[in-house]
Amino acid sequence: MSAPVLQLNSTGTLLLSFDVLGEEQPDFRFTIRHCEADWSTTPELLPSAYISGLFEDDIVEQATSFNTTTLYTHYSLTFPSRNMQPRLSGNYLLIVYADDPAQPDFTCRFMVTEPSSVSIQGAVTQSDRLEERFTHQQLNFKVDMDGFPLMDPKREVKVVVLQNDRWDNALYVGNPRFVRGSELDYSYDENNSFGGGNEFRTLDMKSLRTQSMRIRRIEWNGAYDVRMLEDVNRSTKNYVTEPDINGRMLIKSDDNVKNSDVEADYARVHFSFPGGPPESGKRIYLLGALTNWNMGVNNEMVYNPVSRKYEGTLWLKQGFYNYIYVTKEDGNPAGDAAFTEGNHWETENQYMVLVYLHELGGLYDRLISLGEINSREQ
């Protein structure tokens, strides 16, 4: 329920957990790779420069599911591990693989910050652009680089802003509007804005014995099938305040279990969304932590001409989930919620401001500060 961030040389840890469905229990290893602010591999660094300890390590914690209709093996990794720690700040990929790190089973992003006196102060307002005043949120913020003498702030400092853990529509901020001593001022820049979106939709699947809101019925067909009520297109509806967890998820079973890691069950969850035939080159996806914030074939909503709906199915473990629908054009990495969820400046969103430093002659993007700004907490 928090961002995957570590502080360099601290005692903090991150927990990675995942399941392999079926009887197979493969052995997994992992490594890490340092990346630039845009997640490209840092070209100037060898692993020995950013890894302390072993360059590869085993994921040893695993347990078989207990009393579930779907058999699976649960794996977990606490990082940094005893044998591997990051040496440098910045962006990292954690790479999980069974045989070859060049062909990973999956990767996860995390960030390592430096302890520093750099401070970030800001607020979220309605957009200064008249045509976006009721649909977009603008970030006005300042970065005090106290303790970091800069030769050329516009070249050495990179600022990235995330909205609700999403990297697909991350904002790579341009030059500050003003530089006053150690203070970089990014306020009142119309380009520093995001579509406000809408509150996330909710799926409460902590129980497979009782139906929560938004679940039409639960069936048994050799495995659980959870059929959701048809979601509505909210793009033309008025904004309604609804509590959410900003797209994150919680794995938990309320069906009289002691350990949800290995006793929570799986179900095929069926989603549907109304709409006409898809436009050429444009697709609709489910998005949230339940899809690891990715948009791919597994979470694409496919148009059914008979029902005149977009339909999709996800294998999900019991828990509490947030999600939205986004449209994505081929070749564009960002999903757009405007046509499915609507954009409202009133929406509660969590923003993260990441400040990177790449000194003139430096070899990598250092992550020297991180700040969070909530659109409701000014």
C-alpha cells in the first residue's frame, strides 16, 4: 500500500510476492539493474558499481497453497537481501528469472533515494488553461537544492511527476520557470498538468462465499467465476466523491483463513464495459495494480459484437482491488481515461515528485529527493 521506495543505506526493506499456478514449483533467481530517470539502462555503470554483494541471488521463500481450489506456490523476497544491496541511488529494475536474466519471467520497478536536505513544497490546483480548468489538475511546486551546488541547474536536474503510481503517463518536467539561489521554481507552468481522471472503481473479492457490491454472481465451473455487474461509461457523468486507494490493491481473504498468502483462493473475474466497435488503432485496457500498471494482451478488453460490450477476464487472488478503464492508441505508451472515466479537477489524486541529479561529467541519474502531494491536502 505504499510506493516501492528505499532510502540508501537504511534499514528499510521492500517485499516482493508472487504465485505460480499449478503443480510446478520452479526455482527462481533475481538480480537488479540500474536505470536512468526514463528507465533506460544506465550505460556507463557496471554491476559492480551499483551492486554490493552477489550479482545474482536465489528466491528461497516459497510455500504451497493450502485448502484452495486453485493449486499454487507462493514466493516471497525481502529486498535488500543478505547477499545483495544497492550501492547507488536511482531507478532500479528487479529482474526475476528461472534460467536466464536476459529472458526474465517478469520485472518490477523500484527506486532508491539518497538521504538529503533537498526539500519539495507544492500544491495541486485547477489548470491555468481555460479550456482545461474543469478537467485538469496543475502542480505548482518548488525544489530547494540546499546542499547541492549546481553549475547548470537546467542541465543537471531532472524532475519527474507521477500520478497514482502510473509511469505510462509520467510527466517529465521541463526547465524551472525561475532559479533563485538554491531554489528551483516550477510553479504556474501550464504544462505541469494532468487530466484529473475519476475515482478508481472498486472490486471487493475478499470473500468467495458472499457477494459484495458490484459482483453480480459467483459461479463454480471447476474454478470460481466472478461475474461483475456491467461497468458504466463515466465520461459524461457528473463527478461523485467515492473513497478509493488510488489504484492499489490488498491481497486478503475473509473466508475464515489464517494466512492469506497461501490460503486465499483464485477466481476468474469477468469485466464488461459498454461501447461501440473500436476505432482503428485504439484499444481499451483495465489498469491498476491488479495489472501491474501495464497494458498488454492479458488485460485488454475485447469487443463482442453480439453483446455490444467490451469484455475481459483476469485471474485474481482474493482481495480488494481498484481499477479504471483507459484507451490507448497504438504507438503511444500512455493510457487515456478521458473517454471511459472522464476528467474532473475535483478528483482525489496522489502525486509523487522525483528529483534526479546528473552532475556535469557524472555517470548516472542520482535520485536525491522524493516528495508526495495530494490533491486534497493543500
